[in-house]
Amino acid sequence: MPVSADQLPEPAAPSPPPGLVTVGRFDQRPGYSISRPGGADSWLFVWTTGGEGRLTQGAAETGAGAGDLVVLGPDLPHHYAVAPGARHWAFWWVHCQARPTWTDWLRPYALGDRLYAVTPVPDGVRGRLESAFRRMLTDARWTGAGAPPEGEPETEPREEPQGESEEESEGAAEDGRVAVAHGTAARELTLCSLESVVLLATATAHGEPDRSGLDVRIRQAEALIAADPGAPHTVESLAAGVSLSASRFAHLFTQQLGRSPMRALLAARLLHAARLLEATDLPVERVAAASGFSSPFHFNRVFRQRYGAPPGAYRAGLRR
């Protein structure tokens, strides 16, 4: 039976319905991990206040430390967890539909596959962002009658680990502080606060928008692969693209990512092919060519190895 385009080992966690605005704050311990192989219908905004997390969407990946705003766009497989070696990960999060103007503000911080890492946000701005998230939590509960409630008070993170399952971890926040904006007024007011977060963060962040710890040249090479997996990339062309010798580039890439450049390229091409099979009616031969495979026979063989079914059966299984 075929797996989805970016199958992940953890059970799939549901995401909130796209028409709602859901906001909360978690303080999670090692072992917390959320996987959505089918992605989410809504955008996810994550503002880290302590510890460190790790977020992946499609072929893009980033770390998140205190003061980092990471945004995941909809409809792509994603996964996030407490970063390896971190003692915890404290963060505010919002699921919602993004306003159209926000994508222009986020674009300079794009890492690929609709993943954006806005970092580092200056210390002087972080207090305003924290206040905006607290305001969101209270505004989401507003019924539209009378004045909106006062902001949430400052509290200390709880020390004990969170729930056992994926769904429990996703639904149980520190101090139970999760709110869903059901009413029109509550949704719009909450989105206004989130808009201020996105605007302030993107307008004031400086430096390389990535906290992964990878050599920036390796990150650039990953971006070259992700931007056009079907291109005739080679070790030599990728190395030239980041101003390294082929041998130095291959060594650094393998050392930092745990797989060779050509294995990373193959994985990106197979993921690209799976997306084309899912989203288009292109013949399998054209999918193969568009994904960088010159031999349909080779494409069928490696696709079956990765997804458990040949391309045609993979597409047919999804449509059934």
C-alpha cells in the first residue's frame, strides 16, 4: 500500500479547521513531536520563547530558538518537535488563514516549500510580540458583547512533561491556555494582533534567516535542489553554485546532513514526482522527465522503493 508524499514515522496529528483562528502556548519536553504527512489546511505561526524546536516542511527545515518566528504554509507535509538535545521548547502558536499581504512580508525569509524563518528578531521587539500573543489569547474568547477581556497575565512555564499521545500533546497547552475564535469579531481582532506580529518581526529581523547551525553554503545548496529538483544538478554544478570545490562541497554536505548530495537530490526528485502524481494528470513519463529522471524504467524502480507502489498505482490508490 503506497504511503503519502512525505511519509513520517509518527502518527498523523489533526490540524484545526481552516476557517477558525486557534491560538495557544505550549511548553513541551523532549519526545514531543507532531507529524502531518498531508499538511494542514491552515497556516501555522510559531513564536518560540524558550528552549529550541525543529520544524520541517517538504524539503525545507529550520531550527527555532527564543525570539524566532517560524511560519508553515498550508498543504505541504510537515513535522515539528523539540530539537534533539534541547531540554524543552516553549512557544506560542496560531493556526489560521493568512491575510494576502503577509506573504509579501514573509518572502525574504523563505527557506523553500512555504516554510519561513524570521530570525533573529531584536530583543527590543520581543516584548511587543509576546504582548500581542497574549492579547490574541484573550481576544479569541471575546463574544462581541461588552469590552474585550484584559490581556493574559505573565505566568511561569510548568515543569512536568505534557501528554502521552500526539493528539494530547497538540491539544494540552501550558496552564490550559488555548482559545478558538469562533465569532467574526473575535477572529478579526485576533488576526489584527497576529498581523502586528508578522509585520513587526519581518520589518525588524536581521541576518541570515536560519538557526539550523548548518554551513550557509550547504543551506544554499539545499535551496538550489528544492527550488528545481528536475534540473540536471551534479555535485560539480551544486558546488560551483555555492563557490566550493566539488570534493569540499561533497564532504561538507554529507557531514552536515548525513547523506550525500546525490542522495538528497534523489529524495527531492521523488518527492517532486509524488506531488505531480497527486496534483496533476500528467502521464507518468512526463512526470518522470519533469522530476529529472531520464529513464522511465529507473524512475519506476526507485519510486516503488520509496513509496511502496509504482507511480501509476500510487496515483490510482490516492484517487480511490
